[in-house]
Amino acid sequence: MGEDAMDRKMPPDFPTEVYDIIVVGAGPAGLSFVRALAGCGLKIAIVEKLPRDVLADPPVDGRDIALTHRSEQTMGELGIWSHIPPEEIAVIRHARVINGTSPYALHFDHREMGKDYLGPIMANHLIRRAAFRAFEAAGNGELIPDRTVVAAGSDERAAWVVLDDGRRLRASLLVAADSRFSETRRQFGIPARMRDFGRSCIVCRMDHAQDHDDTAFECFHYDRTLAVLPLAGRQSSVVITLPSDRAAEVMAMGEDEFNRDITARFGQRLGAMGLSGGRHIYPLVAVYADRFFARRFALVGDAAVGMHPVTAHGFNLGLRGAVTLAHQIRAARGRGGDIGAAPGLRRYHVAHNRAARPIYLGTNVLVGLYTDDRPAARVARNGLLRLGNIFKPARRRIMRQLTDKAA
Ligand SMILES: Cc1cc2nc3c(=O)[nH]c(=O)nc-3n(C[C@H](O)[C@H](O)[C@H](O)COP(=O)(O)OP(=O)(O)OC[C@H]3O[C@@H](n4cnc5c(N)ncnc54)[C@H](O)[C@@H]3O)c2cc1C
């Protein structure tokens, strides 16, 4: 487990800006983690390579994030939810999964769970902005913007980082929230399983002629997947997943051609569709760290588990992990113990691994099945959809994942 990297001693001339916790990355997971520690009396630094004004008002990145009820509840408790403009929050009440050109669909219905909706959905840049506002309002962390962590390590007494301006910080605990390609994870020698799907995902918002009735569609066509997720009014978030070597071609399509193509591929279900913003592209690489901690070090957010977006669990899991780790730290602090000690970090690892692993593995199996174009796989997919409709417990289990709240 990279003992050598972990054991790197702090440089002897280490000056000292001393904190209790240093967080690398002020994305939604890092900010939520700091916010979850408000009121603990801990001195926390959060280092972020982006400038402060970008964090305060992040640009549109094309992602619309479907949330679970648990995430909605947590964001409420952390004071994040109140910073999302209500008119920007849409809800998914129904979800339909379609295989190829088959008219048959697996149907998820909020009424079956006795809930008003399966989950809310909103733009990622609004979540980032709201998390930043909640962080600032809580005032329990010092933001060090415009700075990149270039080296990190730990010994038995402290963890440390070096910033790109030469500044050095140390703390009882270092937390990496620096994305699925986490450099800090690498510095600590924690291996991660990466699965490059060889596919990319193109996301955009589109207006359409007909109402979506708060229904999300996941259409598994033979060469690509098309997800259409309901937003406010007659607008949807469109997510196209396709082999990476074909993505450039779709990104280069003229607007009219793209609109016609999506309208046809979606079988005119919402009438004519037209782009209402830019197209954004993301390579699809799923990541699962072998462990979520090392000496005086923990991983949260995508740095711990980076999901394929098809099941919309990435941020939901990241938020859950951030709160789980904060809970362990509060408990250690309450006992007057060491917040960076291994037993608490191990408990975080065990709890988060138990929550994340089945979802991660299940998502990858689903991706494999639905990107397999062989005739047998097509038949198997149809069979599974029918079985899913008939076999209520499986369907209800998936819906429970979306609608359950924290105990
Ligand atoms: C197309 C798409 C659709 C998605 N849909 C959903 C969905 O419906 N539901 C859902 O739950 N999730 C979804 N996700 C996943 C979700 O967007 C991510 O899980 C979430 O944004 C990860 O947040 P994070 O804070 O862990 O990492 P990031 O958002 O990647 O933030 C990491 C931060 O660390 C900073 N950083 C990196 N390295 C350093 C360094 N060395 N020094 C200082 N700072 C550094 C970066 O600048 C960045 O601000 C989707 C993802 C994609 C791509």
C-alpha cells in the first residue's frame, strides 16, 4: 500500500503554517466536507487551483446532476440547498429504460414508493456555487485559492503539503478531494482500479415541443446510449454516450444537423428538439481507490470513487462519504482523541466502501451489458427489462436507493 510514499518524512526545514485539517480541492465534495465540520472548532485549510471568483460563480459545465433524497436532505442540513434557486430545481417522477428500437420499457414510478418524486435534478455549476456559498457562510475553513498542491506526505505525527508557490502546510489530517485523477492519492501511493470505457459522453441542454411529464429516459441504442432527463419547463438534459473515436464527429455537427439527429434518435417522443446551450464532452473513466485512507490521509469524492454517470451516483456517493468522514472526525474530537488516527479513518473506509462498492460494481455490469452489441446481449437486455417490470423487489430496490433518506 505504498508504505514508502506514506513514510516520507516532512522536510527538516518545514516551516509552519499549522492546521488541524488540510483539504485539497474545493469541488463539491471538498467544500461539503469542510462545511460538515462547522462548529467543531477545527482549523481547516482548503487548497484549490482555481481562482476564488471562479469558485464563487463557476461556469456552466453541461452536467445536470440527479440527486437522491438522502443528498437532498444532507444538502439541506449543510445549508447548501437554500442557495439553489428553486426555479432551477426540477424533479424526476418517472424513469423509463428502453432497449434499442423496442417499444417495451422498464418503468420506475414514484407512486410505487409513496413519494412525490424519485429525485431532484439541477445543474452542476449551481451545486458548486451553492456549496461555495454555504462554505463561506459557515466560515470554518480558510480558502487558499489559485494554488496547486505539488507534493504531499505524512509521518506518524503529521501530514504535509507543498504548494506551487513554495508554501508549506501541515496538519493532523490531510484530505484529498482533488478529482478522480487525484494527484494527492498518487503521492500517497494508494492504488486505484481504473476502468477506461473507451467511450465519451456528450452533454447538453435541449428545448422540445412537447412536455416531458417529469420523465427520465435511458435509451440503450446499439451503438450509443441516449439519456434524456427532465428539467424545468419544456427543456431536458441530454447525455449521449458513444465510442470516443466517434465523439469528435458528433461535437463537430452543425446545430441543425445535431438537433435533427437527436430528435430522430429519440423517436420524436418529445417532438422537435433544439439545443439551448453548448455541448460539453467528458471521457468516461471509472475509478475506485483500493483504500480510502493512509497514514493521516483520507480520500473523499471522486478521488475515492469516480463513477460512470449512467446511474447518476457520483456526487451522491461523494457527498455521503464526505459526511461519513466528518462524522468520524467529530466523534474523535468529542472523545478528545487524534482526528488523524488510523482507527477512525479505517471506520470511514469500511462504512464508505460498504455503501459505494455494490453501486460501483453494479453500474459497471450495467454499462457492460448495455454497450454489448452482440445479438445474445440484445436479447438478454430485453429479457432483463421484462423481468425488471415483473419482478417488483428488484425495481423497488433501485427506487429505494434513490428515495431513502439517512436514518
Ligand atoms: C457527464 C456527467 C454527469 C454526471 N451526472 C451525475 C449525476 O446525475 N448524479 C451524480 O450524483 N453525479 C453525477 N456526476 C458526477 C459528479 O459530477 C462528480 O461526482 C462530482 O462533481 C465530483 O466532485 P468532487 O468534488 O469529488 O471532484 P471535482 O468536481 O472534480 O473537484 C475537484 C477539485 O479539485 C481541484 N484540484 C485538483 N487537483 C488539485 C491540486 N493538485 N491542488 C489544488 N486543487 C486541485 C480541482 O480544480 C477541482 O476544483 C456526473 C459526472 C459527469 C461527468
